[in-house]
Amino acid sequence: MKERNNTFLILVTFAAALGGLLFGFDTAVISGVVPFIKTYFSLDDIALGWAVSSLIVGCIFGVIISGKPADIFGRRKTLLVASLLFFISAIGSALSDHFYIFILFRFLGGIAVGTASTLSPMYISEISPAAKRGSLVSLNQLTIVIGILVAFFSNYLLLNVSDNNWRWMLAVMGLPALLFFVTLLFIPESPRWLAQKERSDEAFKILERINGAELARTELNSIEESIASELKGSLREVFSKEISRLIWIGIIVAVFSQVTGINSIMYYAPMIFAKTGIGINNALMQTIAVGAVNLFFTFVAIKYIDKFGRKPLLICGTGGMAVSLFVLAFAFYMHEFSGYLILAFVLIYIASFAMSLGPVTWVFVAEIYPNRIRSKGMAIAVVFLWAAVFVVSLTFPYMLNVFGGGTAFLIFGFMCVIYLLFLSTKVPETKGKSLEELEKILIYPIRESARV
């Protein structure tokens, strides 16, 4: 009898999670590029917001269109196409001499990032054992964080390379895209997708290699039972009474992971630090500290997400973010702060996010939906997530310059308070259950009550 193969599972999961590296790398690279493209293309605040947000518009489009090919051709093949698109985007944006061409290539990169941001955590959730699913799906967030940290270092090292340093910063993004493409060539397809396509023998071989033969047979039976219980989920079913509650919970969890301010701080970290008067070079250096703290506390989340659960981490982290944001707002309003005080509370904010909303959001939206509508449910949640990223990143430079950092941080702080109330009353705990068990727990009670 074959035993479970943890090494194989971790390698496959990490390969799929490299999709997060694309998003993380771009998030940090653009923060270093922003001051230079503002001068090169002579951009006002609104145009600068579009330079950042054009990728996010592409992300929304990518999420919307990725579900269909993922269901038809499989998660793996769709991710392969996404990796190639991102490579084209990196080189094209680096070579752009016109702002609208730059925007076009950023949009193409966004399609790739949006596709990967949906399918990478979905793939990992579908291949992971229930007891380890939280930690393994969190690897997607870990690669986002690694991408951010590596790109911060890359930006700093390329700062004085030439007058075209921003082009080199963008071109380097092609490297993680190539790495993602190569690793995808060596991983199997999702066993749940294979079972849906009536390729159960192939699905069993993958599950056997991960779980051992006995557990693989049990899990495959559960998957087939779930698939056979009803026809493949239609868009109408997504908005049925029994599913719509989960759809709305997923949307709210996804949106509040962004309207609490994380990507504003990540995209515009050098600009925020520069407002304190420490200078652009020191600002870029301090963003490396942001990336390092982000990485460390993501490891904390990975260690404890399957021990303490999703909900406690979300509540604890959101509380820490709220406190940090209110302190930052006060500091900006009073104009009584040093660059290091701002750095300290930005780092506390980042630590709180990294141990909670960062990884847990992707885990949660990857596991709460039934198999038959998971791609649609995740797509809806992630579309709203990217829409929130778009609105925040487009408006933040304007808010920062017109109203000041105090107002921006105050708004994000109140968003954290609202989210805390929602988490405490509406969000279910999902740790330690297989995807099929979660379907029975979260869906069937609503279905039975509707029949009474």
C-alpha cells in the first residue's frame, strides 16, 4: 500500500502557488516605478492612478474569463497561458515609449494575474488534504509576499543602474513568469477537475500519491458523490437561496481584504515614506523592511491557520490593523511624527495583515463553495476583490495629496471596525473539514430549512 507523500504535495502546491509570485512582484515593482514614470510620461495624479490601476482592470477581466477555460481545459493549462501573458506584459511595458502602450501591456499582465489569483488557490484547495488545506493554500499568499520582498530588493538594486532604471525594474518581472511556466509543466491536473471529467483513474493516481491508497479511495468516493448529487452548477444556482449566502460572505471577505488599505500601502509605500521627509532612497530602503515583516508574519499564519482556525486569525489581525491605522491617522493629522514612527506603525499594520487577511482570505474563498460551482463562486469573489483594489489604488494618490494621509488612514481604520463586526457575526469557521464535508455543513442545513 502506498503511503502519503508529503514532499510531492508540498512541491506541487508550491509550484501552483508561484502564481501568487506574479501578483506580489508586480505590486512591489510598480511602487518603485511610480516616481519615475510620473516624470517620464508627465503624469498627473489621476493618470498616475491609471498607470497602477490598469493592471487591476486587466485582473478583473482575467477573473471573469478564466472560469470557463479552467472548467473546459483544466486549471493547469489555463495557468500555463497566464504565465506566458505575464511574460509578454513584463517585456512590453518595459519597452513602452508611449503611455497608452504602457497601459495596454499593464492590462495584459492584469489578465494573467487575475487568472492566477483565482486558479492557483483553487487548484491548491482541490489537491490538498483537509487537515493541511489552510496551510497549503496559504502558500499562495507566501509567494505573493516573497514576490513583494524580492521586487523591493530588485527596485533598490536597480535604482542607480541608468536613467532608464524603471524599464529594468519592469523587465525583471519576466523572470518569475518564466519560472511559473516551467514549474507548471511538471505538476498534475486537479484531481477534482479530473473526476468531474469522468477521468477517475487519473484522479485516483494523484490522490493516492498524496494521501496513500486507502485515504485516496475514500476521498475520491466523496468527490464523486458530491459531483453526482447534482448537475454542474449553473449561474442561476449561484444565486439560489442556499448558495447566495456563501456568495455574499465570500464577496464581503474578499472586498474587505482590500478596502482596509493594504494595496495602497504596498503600491505607494515609497510615496508615503517620502511624505515624512526621509527622501526617495531611504523610502525605497524602508520598503524592504515592509517586505521582510510581511514575509515573516505570513509564515506565522501558515503555522497557525490550521491550528487556531480562519476566523480567530481574521479577527485578531483586523483588530491590529485598525489600531495601527488610527495611530497613523493621528500622526498625520497632528504633524508630530518622525519617519521612523510612521515606519513602525506601517510595520505593525503589515504584520497584522500578513498573519490574517493576507493568507486567510484566499484560503476562505477557495474552500467555502461546493465543487460544482467553485470556479464561479471564486470568480465572483475575486472580481469584487480586484474591483476593490482598483477603486482604492486609483483614488489613493488623490486622497493622499488632497486630503492628506490622516484622512486616508482614518477611512481605512473605520473599514477595519466594520469588518470586525461582520467577522464576529457572519463568518463561519472552516478549518479541518474536507471540501465535501464543508458542502454538507454549509449548504444542506439551508436546503433542509427551505423545504420545511
